[in-house]
Amino acid sequence: MSSQDFAIAIMAAGKGTRLKSKRPKVLHEVGGKPLLAHVIRSATAVVPPQNIYVIIGHEAERVRAAVAQTGVNFVVQAEQRGTGHAIQTARTALAQFANFLVLSGDAPLIRPETIRRIRDFHTAHGATMTILTAKPSDPTGYGRVLREGATDRVAAIVEQKSLRPEQSDVGEINSGFYAFHSEPLFANIDRLSTDNPHGEYYLTDMAALLVAKGHKVLAIRAHDPDEVLGANTIAELVSLDANLRMRKARELMSQGVTIFRPETCVIDDEVRIGVDTSIEPFVQLLGNTSLGENCRIRSYSVITNSRIGNDVNIRPGSIVDESSIATGAIIGPYSHIRPGSEIGEGAHVGNFVETKKAHLGRGSKANHLTYLGDVEIGAGVNVGAGTITCNYDGVNKHKTVIEDGVFVGSDSTLVAPLKIGQGAYIGAASCITQDVPADSLAIARGVQVVKDGWAKRRREERGKK
Ligand code: UD1
Ligand code: CA
């Protein structure tokens, strides 16, 4: 069967009442991105985006905007009257395909392998409805799947609230993922009723309805019960997040990355890390971040949307945001590398140093208590403790250029726009407001006055009183 014959519907119209949140449920984030984005990512690994229909309703435009760039289609379910109603709403779109799969926008751990497995099982057995099931350690809250004896045929799905006492020990749950043969499904879907505790049209009721009509309804068990976990409450969201983070950490470790105490680290899905790099406890690596080989990222550092080269040492408590750090550089402890910074090969940025749109050339150093904003710094420059680039005049930002080999004495203030020529020296505590020629010395501070014996005389006068 070619993928063209198969569509995927993703149900994402619900409000998520149990989250008690103003944000639509499917836009709550786990593993650094919305629940729905995870499901779409797995779906697009199996069928092209034009075969995917996301059913939206509650805050439809917000949900659409969040995932529109994936190229999927949307169907609006203006009133959310249940999962059965969601599929009724998408009938015109889905009926174009011989078969289709249904995924839940609030169950983000589903993998492409499993989607393919349901599809292949469904078509190989010529089923009308195939239900992915699981046996989690705690089935509470899920619909339960009642099989016909020990076969793979299903008799019915019973929602938690409708379970009869003798059914309460059924441990096999409905994952909310299904495959359907379109023609018989849509011939019968209007028979659904709202005769249940929620007064909704349950897609799950299609199992018993189709069986009553002599159709084949089958169950296929998930290999990993965690894969079908949904998020109806904040506690469940947080636990899914932990689950995804651990999956990512394991994947990285299998590729030669060392992650100490991985349960304390937060590593987003898109992060790439080279071999022999070590991540210490309580590190966060977020967004589109890549780390080279043989780096060490020490505790409490947070790196977002940045590129880190090989052999980089990021010491504890450093923040790196939308910047790049070249091979062999040393950052921290407690450095704040703000957007647009480019730290060159072997450069050092030390404690309590803040950079913003700062380019630091090869081997240059700014080791203590410094602000470097809108500055182009060449190679081999030494920026003394307490140096400040005064880049802002209250209206505009101005640029400072510091050429190769410059030595900036401690406690200098460099008032931009400003250029300090190659090899120049800036005397400590200078306030530099004019360009400094190459190879010169600039000193701009009060001249020191020494009054011989002054202190001694003062003490003696006090003693007389
Ligand atoms: C559903 C199943 C349950 C299963 C569980 C697995 C039903 C009746 N029950 O319960 O058997 O064990 O999933 O996680 O289907 N949605 C719409 N439109 C609607 C209603 C819901 O698009 O009108 C969407 C929701 O946004 C959500 C998904 O469908 O993404 C599932 O709905 P939800 O209310 O979470 O169903 P559960 O109670 O979890
Ligand atoms: Ca759910």
C-alpha cells in the first residue's frame, strides 16, 4: 500500500478542561515544544503533510498558527461534541482515502514505527477498525478494551466512567490511536449517540457498533506502554516531559555523550552533541543548539539556540543565548553570553562578564566583571577587570572596535563610537572618549596628587583635641 492511500487525522480540538489552564491543551509544551508538534512530527515521518488533517476547535486560530509551518491541513470542529463528532466533522476530507489513522493531539510520545505498525497490521488483516492498546501500570482514567476471549478481536471499548464493577479489573487500555477503513466507518458513524455520562459522541463507541454490524474490529498492543501516555493534567504533562527528556538523554548517551545525573538535565529534542562531550548535572540545553566534541558543560549552565565548537569548557552557572563559541574557548563561571556574541577560538570569558553582539577574536580574554556590548574585538586582546563598553547614549547604540593585541587596563570605560588601534595600551581607570591610534598609550584619568605627611599630621591634630 502506498502512503497516498492513507491519511492521518489528529484530534486537537478539545479545550483540556482538566489542565485548568488558559492555554489550549495541545499547545502545552513537553520536551521543549507543543504536544501537537510532537504528534505532527511523528505523523509526517509516515505520510506527507498534505495527507494529514489536524482537527482544531478550541482556540483554533492559535493552534493553527503554532503548527501551520508544517504544511498539514486543518479541519475546524467549531463545537467540540466528542471524539466521534471530531471525525464526523472531518468526513469529507478523510473519505477521500481508503483508510486513515486517528492520533490524539495530546499524546506526544507516539513514534513513527508504531504508526506504521498499526497501519500495516490494519491493512494486512483487512480490519474495519484497529485499536492500539496498552497495559500500563495504572489504567485509571483510560477507556478499557474488552476483547473476545484471548483473540485479537475486540467486543467493545468502555470509558472509565461507564465501567461496570466486574469490568474494573480490565488492565488493557485504549490508547486513543486507531486505524479505520473509511467506507464502513462513515456508513455507520452517524449511529453514534450521546447517551453517556459526558453527553458526547464517543469515537470509542464505534467498536461495539461496527462489531454489531459484523465488521472486524481488532486490537494491537503497543510494545512500550509509555508510548501511548496522554496528558490530561499538569502532573501528567510534567511526567511526559521527564519521559521525553530521558528518551533524548539515552539517545545522546548511545552516541557517545556522557550525561551525569540525566534526570536533572533538560535537553531539547533538536539539540546535537558530539562524542566525548560531558554534561554535568542540572544543565539545560535548549532550542536549536549544537555542541561539538570533547566539551565539558558544567552544572547550572543554560545554553539556548547556540553553536558551541569542539573542546569548549563552559564552567558552572553560565548562560549562553543565540551565540557561537569557537573551539577551545573557556566560558564562566557565571558568564552571560547574550544574543549575537561570537567568542573566538581559545578565547576566555570569565566570571561576571556580560557580552552582547560582541565578537571576541582568537585567544582574547575578558576574565572579570566586564560588559562588552556592540564590540568588535580582534585577536590576542586583553580586556582588564571591570572594563565597560559604553555603547548606549540613551537613544542609539554605538560600536566599539578594539584591534588585535590591544591591552585595556582594568576599570576602563570605553565610550562608543570608538576605535582603539592595533597594539595600543589603555591605562587603568581611563575614560576613553576619542579614538586611540595603533601602538600608542592612552591615559584619561585624574592625575595622582601625593601630599607628604598629610595623614600623620591629621592623626596628631586629632590626638590634641
Ligand atoms: C480518550 C478516549 C479513551 C482513551 C484516551 C486515551 C474517547 C471517548 N475516549 O479519552 O478511551 O483511553 O483518549 O488517551 O475518545 N478532541 C477533539 N474534539 C472533541 C473532543 C476531543 O478534537 O470534541 C480531541 C482532544 O483535543 C484530544 C483528543 O481528542 O486531543 C482526546 O480527547 P480527550 O478529551 O483527551 O479524551 P480522553 O478523555 O483522554
Ligand atoms: Ca486525553
